[in-house]
Amino acid sequence: MARISPLVILPPVIFAALAATFYWGMGRDNPNEIPSTFIGQPAPELGGSQLPGFAFSTDADLRTGEVTLVNFWATWCPPCRAEHPKLKDLAANGVRIIGVNIRDDDAKATDYLNEEGNPFIGVVSDPTGRRSIDWGVTAPPETFIVDGDGTVLFKFIGPLVGADFQQRFLPELEKALGNSRQTALDG
């Protein structure tokens, strides 16, 4: 009886495993969405430090009984700049937003918010990116919807603009806030 070398069997087994993984990935509801392990879990700590000249947010700000957005952004991030007007609109409509400025220079972040307007109830400075790692942020901008008890309800990757914002983010925000606020958000 001839022995079959493991080196002959290994490549087809690896190929079959990869093919099965890719097939499963293509069959997901939204293959572009990276699932977050924080959905339904308590929000990680905000930590960080205060951005000079702006209110500082702490973990207590995520547990006030009100829905809060946590937006990870940076001045060097073009999509963050593109979504800034939408953040200001949401804030003007009463949506609470905490900004976490990641891997950025405090002076640049301060200048940017002074020039473009500050939509945040508080800003956390995270120059090392430690907070973004703790929250599972892959790249800015990313926005989390956090329930009034501090539970993460939804994670949105990318800028809050365009059809994806309208079709995926706004319905989740409306659901979190309750339908009574829907008309205020449509504007």
C-alpha cells in the first residue's frame, strides 16, 4: 500500500477551507459591514485627556439616560472633514455627540473646531490612539450609537454622508431615539 504524503493533501484542504470562508463571507447580510463585538455590551471607557479649550467627556456622559453618539475623528482625515457639517446638523437637532480626536495634534484639532464649529458636548483627545483600539475602531471616521445606560447599540464605519448614512445610520439612530425625534433628524 502506497503512502500519501501530507504535502499532497494539505494544499487542497487549505483551498477548501478558504473557499468555504469566502463563500460564507459573501452570504452575509452586509458584506461591507465589519461586525462589532461591542453591540449590546457596555461601552468601553472614554479615557483620554481634555482637548484644551473644550469641554471634556467622561464615561458618566454615556450613562445620563440619553442616547449619545461617540464619533472618532481626526483633522488629517478627509472623510471626517466631509461629515463635519452633518455632525453640526445632528447636534443642532438635539443629538448628543461626544468627539474622540485620535492620533492628532491637539493644536490642529483645537484650531479646526474653532474654525469649523464644534458639534460635540465634549471632546476627548487620544493622541496615541489607545481609545480607538479599545473601541475597535479601524480608521476614522467611525460613529457609535450608545443608549442612555451606556450600552452600544450600533457601529457605523465611514463618514455620516450619502446614501449609506440615510439608509443604515439614520434608521438606527431614529430607532434609538424613538420615532418622536424622526422629523427633526430628516432635515
